[in-house]
Amino acid sequence: MARSVRKTMIVTSPTRISGLVLTFLGLAFIIAVLSNAWASGVSFSDFSAFNEFLWANRFNIGLGIQFELVYFIIAGAVTILLGVSLLARRTERVEEVTVITEDVTATLECTVCGYRWKEIFSETQLDSMGFPRNRKISRRKCPACGRFTRPKIVKVRAPRTF
Ligand SMILES: [Zn+2]
């Protein structure tokens, strides 16, 4: 009957890429501030001195807008957290199910005159008609005698085999 083919695809979602970008951006912020502090001769082991440096120094981002360096550290940390949380998301697995229905040639027989002819059905169609329990199909006109009849399926043949 109908066969289904399962294919699992691993999708690199755009969230992974933006996660990486955000993480590196945040790291760049922090590294910029740290190298700035290091260049100014601030000892990292002395937390209060470092803290003071962060609050005392401003960074001009242009147009007369200045931020204390501490905000860069906060912004950097938030950006890293955001990036890491995006990266932590599970890689999306998309399962693609393709259902292949095969066409079969059914030989039909008119119940009035006994004339036989062939028609193509899909296997799902045959299934829904209740074949093979039910061998009679829906009413149609017999091409020989012209009567409306419910022909009988006398033979089913798959035109191609896999
Ligand atoms: Zn007929």
C-alpha cells in the first residue's frame, strides 16, 4: 500500500548564527573595556580600583553622547547572555515525511453487460473505497452498454514495482 519515506534534516537555524554574532559582539565590548583599563594601568586584581575606573571613564560614542565604561561591561554581559541563550537552543530537527502513493491499474467489469475496461486509481483511493473487502466501486457509466452501474474490480495491477 502507500509507502512513506522518512528523511531527517538538521536545519541550521538563523538563531544559531545571530547567537554567535551576539556572543562575539558582547565579548568584543568587554575586551575593548578591559584592554582600555589595562592600557590605563588599572590592576584587575584590585576590584575597587577597576570599579572606580569603570565609573570614572566615559566613552564618547559620538554626537556628544557619552557612556561610563561600566555600561559597556553591562551591555557586553547582556549581549553575551543573549547570544549564549540563543546558541543553547536545540538544533532544530525537521522530519520530512513523504508519502508515496502508487498508481495501480484496475480492471473493472460492468455488472450489466460484463464488459471489462481499465482505469487508473491511486492506492489511497482504493483504500478509501474499502478495497479489497469491497470490490464494487462508485457508480459510473459503462463505456460499452452506456448504463450507470457500480462496476466490480476484477483485477488490480501495479504498473511499476519499486
Ligand atoms: Zn456495460
